Amino acid sequence: MNQKYVLAPYVKVGFSEKGLELGFGSIQSTITSPQLQNSILATAAYFLSPHSLEELVGFLKNDYQLDDISIEEVIDVFRKKNFLIEENIYIKNERYSRHKLFYSLSGGAPIGVQHELSNKHVVILGCGGIGNLIGVNLVTAGVNQLTLIDNDLIELSNLTRQIMFTEEDVGKSKTAALSREFQRRNSNVIINVLNERIDSKDKYDLLPSCDLVVISGDSNGIMNHVNAICYSKKIPFINVGYIQDVAVWGPLFIPGSTACYECFGKNNIAHSTSSKKDISEIMRKINVNYQAPSIGPVNMLASSLATLDILKFLGKFGTAHSIKSRIGLWTHSLEIEKQHNQENPSCITCIQ
């Protein structure tokens, strides 16, 4: 039986000065040939109901008298930009229907992507603004299991950007409040809670086996310790946060595939110590006074773009841009900077 397709609901058409515009956004195609324009419109309308590609060939030959070369040109337009989806992929009232359209738009197989996500376990290390936002996006995307790690209590000042909490939650555990809110949004997701501050080397052994660790905490040395434990257990991890006004995510570290944080830090991380003790002491006094500025929109930018990479990585579709790169979106100028993660041949953590 031949596979039947329908026009993807995300496909729109319109005319500009250049010609027929089909798709819009990153999948937009411009058709300048008048003959091809008519065939493309006819094909789009034809797939408003389910048909096979074999049926399309007959339709274009009989109703539009197109030759084989012209028919192949029409089919290529629809294939290359994912304008057609298999029938019954999009069921309007199904829970993940709109997400499945995005997976198809991005070149993924929607049912396969959703199946991958439904079998994944993600650890969120730090349940502040970043953890709030990434967690709720993963839960509502259908990720099977989350482990929330944090021992902080909710403060009034958190409410400006930690959007899953309310005034009634002030003084309560962050992990407990997040667990409650996540379960309200998707009762099928398994939520584990670990009320610990992961701030010493021995506590990193508490990290459970999982498919990804999201680091959104700021404990001293957290990246070095997570790097060591994750590379020893072969668990991918990603750091997400902000530097002043810059929304930052990545690199997405994949043991066995990418260089580790120790390699990245050799070239990209500023160190707060000096070989001169007096200079180190001055730096310590300055840095102990530091308090990061934080505002909801910057948290949201970093979290949203990181979550998109996480879903691509876990769901095995599209391109996760933070693999081997730390990406910064400078919100004051809307510029994007990438710092690439290159192997250090002498690294004892990831170079075996």
C-alpha cells in the first residue's frame, strides 16, 4: 500500500514581487516560473486531503499535462522543505500535535522524536530561573523523567524571573514547588527530588544515571566536578545561564564525542587566581562582592534556546547548535558570539 501524505498545516502561500512564496520562515521557497506556480498551487491544494505520490503523478499528468521532468521538479519542491507530512501525524487535539509539526518542519520523524523524548531522563542541577524554564519546557514536551537537585528555599526576589513560583511559595523548597507545578502540567512525567546543595566533590556521586545533566547552578567548582563525574559515567551535560546581559548556553558536552569542559576552560575561561599571592587576594576581595544582575527576559532567552538544543539532541532531530560551542546572545546589541570547544591533547579527562 502506497504511503499517503497531506499538506503540512504550517505551509502557507502568497505572492510577492519575486513570485509565489511557499512555506515562509526558514522553509520559504520562491517560485518564479508562472507554469510551475500553477502546478505548485494545484499540488498544495491536492494534498489538503490524503494522497500518495503515485496518485499525484497521475493527477499532474492528466489534469495539467505535465511531463515527467516537470512532475519531478514539483515533487522536489515539496520534498526538500518538508511541505508534506504522513497522514494522521497531525491530530489537532492530540497533546503533542503542535510539537510534532515542529519536528516535521525541522526534518525529524515526529512519532520517532516523541518516542525518543518519552524514554529520556534529565537531571536539572539548580532549580532557579533557568531550572524553572528548562524544566517546564521539558515536562510539557513529554520527556519521561526529571530529577530536580537544589536545597534552596524560595525568596521574594526570586519571583521576578523564577516563573513557576508564586508569592504563596516564599519560604518553601524550590524542588517541592517545581515538582508540584510540573506534575500539574503533565501528570505522566516522573519527577524525582533531591534536596541537596551539590557543592563538594563527594556529593557529585549523588548524580543519578541519566541521559543529560542540565547545569543551572553556580556552586564554586561545579563545572569541573560535573565534568569529571559525567565523563567517567559517559553522561552528556550542558551549562545554561547568563553573563551580565548575555544569555549563554553550551557547550553541550558529549563524552566520547566532544572535548570536555577542562579542554574548553583552557582557552575560554578567565581564572580568578594569580601566581602572585597579593594579586590573588585583591582579586578575591573584589570578586566576593560580586552579585550577578538577573532579569527574566535574559533568563528566558538562554533557557529557551538551550531547551531547543536539548530537545534536538534528545529527540535526535535537527541540529543542536551548542554541540562543541558555547553561544552567547548579547542582549544589548543582539549580536551572537560562539566560543568553540577544541580538544586539548594533554587532557587526562576526555582524551583516552
